[in-house]
Amino acid sequence: MQAEQARQQEAQTLVLKGIRQQQEAMRLKLQQQSQIQQQMFTFFSGCFGQLYRHTGLPEPQLPTPQQL
């Protein structure tokens, strides 16, 4: 009986470890996606800013981080 409980505890520990690893992988993936989006936003803001300045148009207001 005690050996069975130990096996169940071991199985639960392995399952929880796997879940934690999946959660960490998802967190890292979301962080990477956020960084890519920020880089794209910065790049395109710079491109469009140059176009607006070149054509003499007033630049639009950039969205705040909360609006993004």
C-alpha cells in the first residue's frame, strides 16, 4: 500500500513538472512574440515617420502602450 502511494506521488510529481515546463515554454513564447511585435512597431513607426516628414504631412499621434 505504501509503495503504491509512493508511485502515485511520483507520477503526480512528474505530471506537475511537465505542466510547469509547458507553462514556462508558453510564457517564453509569449514574451518572444511581444518583443517581435514591439520591434515591428518601432520599425514601422520609424518608416512612416520618415514618410510623413518627407511629404510634409503632420505626423499622427502614436498610440499609448495601453492602446496597443
